[in-house]
Amino acid sequence: DRFGTIVAGHQLPPRTALVGLKWVNGSTICGLLVKYVSTYAERVESAMPYLFNFYTGAEELVPVPTLPTLLRHDLDYDPGGQTFMAVRSYLRAFPPSAAAVKPASHGGSTTADAVLLDELVELDRAGNVLWQWKAESWAPYKASQWNPDGKHPITDCSAYGLRQCRDWIHINSFYWDSPNDAVYVNLDHLGTVVKIRKSTGSVLWGVGDLGGFSLLDHAGARQPRLWSHSNSWEFLGHDENGEQRLLLFDNDYYNTSRPPK
């Protein structure tokens, strides 16, 4: 409760964690139940949508294949349509650029770049894919623009049989506005949030490094960047002028253009 007293609880299975936890209604939560290979949580064994009702104790785990794709980071549930939306990652091989031929520890080789890409998928309660949106359709991988720094870091890809790969997009949070046919998606490593019309998969707008909006700080001054490696984007609705408002957590990693305090 608001005083910090635990009023209800539920113990998860060993070597698991709930990611993207959200309330569906006053009694039920949803999340991505991630199971790790060992107690050190260094490698994912499976990740599946999960529902739990605190009042009845009923729980539901939706079976989805683990590889060659993997669910990660965030999950949402539409009680009206009884479907889930999740982030699904997959690997692709791209021809390397001369500047991007790095050791295998950087996800590169002389023959191909191993690139981790993300898509949004809508799943029914049997795990079937009903809809998908590939982020690379809007922001294709460009080997010449990739470098192993804080903006596009290398990632542990042991679940895919690789030591490391290039995490190009990294969708780490989204907000599914089902009644208004919209999804707000955070493309973390590209420093951009986009709004998608779900029925068509078209991007209505983007804000951030790849967006089309001017970025103004709290004093109204234009800035090249207002956040870096953000997370937990939420749609707050509209203000008195009808403008859309979004809330984010800013990690502020590798931000070389912090606005003045």
C-alpha cells in the first residue's frame, strides 16, 4: 500500500524475473517472465508473456518459441482483444563496411556483421503472431554509421550462439494505445521515439536524433539532444492546449550535449 506494507504477494519460479511489469486492471498484472540458464542471470533460457491475478491466484504463461527470436524488455496486454504486444529480437547478417570490420568481440568479421534487430509483435493467448512491425523498415542498419561506443554498443548474443553482436536499434520500452490505434516506441540506441499507426504500420512522427521536431530545453533554447539512452516511456495524454505529453526516464549515458541545468 502507500505506506510500504506488503498486502499481497506471489513467489516466482527459481531463476526467473518479471520484465515490463504492468497492471492490466485492479487485480491482474502482466509481464514478461524471463527464465535464466543459471542463478547469475547471465544468459536467457526463455522469455514468455505472463498473467497473474492476485485475488484468485490464477496465472497464465503463454508459450512462444525462444529461438531464433527472443522476446525482451517490455510487454503489454489488451484486455479487450485479449492479446499481448511484445518486443522480439532477431539476428541478421550484413556485408561489413571497411570502417566496421572489427574483431569478433565487436560483432564483426571480414565476411559479415552480426546485427541484432528488433520488431514489435502482437500475440494471441496461444502464442500466435497476429501483427508485427520491424523497426529496420524505418531505420535500416548502416554499417558505416556503426561504431562500438556508448551510442550503438556491442551486446552479449550468447543466446544466439555468438559471443557479441551489434545492437543497432534496441527497443527497450513502448506504450500501446490500443483504443486510438497507436503505439509509441522508444528506439533507444537511435535516440528516437516514434509513433506508429498500428493498423497500417506507418510511422506518423519521430522525435529525437532521427526525428523531425526541434528539441527545446526547459528555457526554450534549441538543443541537439535532450536525452540519451532513455527508458520507460509513457504516454500521459494531452495538456490543456491539446499537445501530446510523454514521460521518460533519462539514463543520460554518453550524452555530450546536456542542456544547462
